[in-house]
Amino acid sequence: MSADINVAVLGPGAIGAFIAAVFWRYGVKVTCVARESTAELISRDGIRFESVMFGNYVARTRAVSSLDVQPTLLFVTTKATSLESALERINKKFVENAIIIPLLNGIEHVDLLRNRYGPRVVPGIISIESKYLGANHISHVSPFARIQLASDHDIMPEKLAEIALLLNNVGIETEVLSSEAEVLWGKLVRLNALACTTAASDRAIGYIRTHPEWRELLMKCVDEGVEVARAHAVNMESMTVMSFIDALPESLGTSMQRDVASGRKPELDAITGAVIRAGKRKGLECPTIEMLFETIQKRIVANIKI
């Protein structure tokens, strides 16, 4: 591993702490950027990392409440709901030469990051099951960790290939796709359908798939999402998306479902709202998605914790 690689992670939660712990394991210099209390905890006790792929250990990364080094790569792994406030911890002068890799749900964060930091953004998605057990404790329970990346114009293909090689070398299977839209919409269509139906019903995907009415809503969500993706030049088929969903474990829920049920702010606007807005910009309506959006909003109001 190159000694001059320096990785920063904004938001060391279930995904960010995974990234930080894996890079640290391979001797890469890692700085976590988090809230003051979380940064203090990680600085004192490290990141307690449990993984079916990488084993169990404590990753002794640096942790700060405001970025104070110039990283080679900055991974942005906050939730969309807290992105703008989290970015206050990243002084522009420290990332003037960094490549910024957001691994967030949704699509609209990409323009936000480019408007703030300029053209050094490489949109990505991560496929993984990683559980947040505490401010410095995560459990990586899936026997895989996969990232897809793309850049339409910010980063040259040769540099993208170097980043993919670096990630593959630390054990994170990484693929460079042909376009940012392919990366972002590939996940957003299926995630939106899963999140809409599980959060509206407060049921796991196994129930959604086998209940006639909910399965019909699930399929309509997929169809509407695929139509919007196609309008953005992404070649997708509803049958392919449904095959993926039908292969998921019956007990699988979504973070949006859990957030709504517990009274936390979900990523409803960043995921479902983004699909609806993208459709409207192309003159497309998404009646099923809009109906479920409203249903989830009512559940949010009912579950708000005072």
C-alpha cells in the first residue's frame, strides 16, 4: 500500500466506520471526522470492528471534529438528512486536491458537493450490511462489500482505475461503471421501492412480496422508478430489479422503515422525494410513489417523539 495515501471519512457510522476500519487494517493513514463526542470516543477507544470478512479488531484511527489534514480521498458517508451540517466540519482548504467519494443514498447530494467543493466528486454506491451498534462499534455481517463508482467528467478514467484498485486491494470489491447515472439510479430504483413499501407498511420485504396488494404496489414502484431512470438515459428493466428484490432475505427491512417506526428523521426526501422530483423534471408522474410518500409522511407525524 502506498505510504502517501491518506484517507478521511466524514461520518464514521455503519458505513463510514467500516471504510475507516478496513483501510486502517491495511496500514493506510485514516482520519475520521465526526461530532465532538464521537471523535473523542474514537480517539480514546478506537473503532470496535466486527466482520465476517475481516475479523474482529479495534481500529486505532485518528478522529477529529473538524478536518485538519489534506487527504488523498475523502469518503462522505453521512446520512442525507445530516449532510449539510456535517459538511461544516470540512474546511475547503484541506480538500482542494482531494477526490471526494460520496456513498450516500439518493442523487441530489452530488450537485451539492460539486457546488461546494468543485469538480473532484466521484459518485459511488456501496452494497453491504453493516450494523451500527454504538458511536464507535459496528458489525459487518454480510459476506461481501461492493462499491460501484463513476465519473462523467470530474476524474479521468486512469485515476478512477487507481481508486478502484486501491479499494480492491483492501478487500472491498470495486467496479467502475460507464456513467454516474448508471451508478446512482441502479441503486435508487430498487432502494426506493423497498423503502417506500416497508416504511409505509412497517413490514419486512418477505411480507411485501407475498401479500397481493403490497406486491402490486412494490411492482408499481419499480415500474415508475425504472421509467424515470430510463428518462435519465439509464437502461433498466423492471424484471431485473424485481428478480433482485425477490432474492432478498424475507426478514430484510430498511433503514427508512426503522427510522419512521422509532420517530427518527428518515431519508424520505433524499430517496423518494428525489425520484418524484426527477420524474417531474422529465414530465413524468409517479402516482404510486407519491401515494406511498404521503402515507409515510403521515406515519412520521404520528410517530414523532416530543
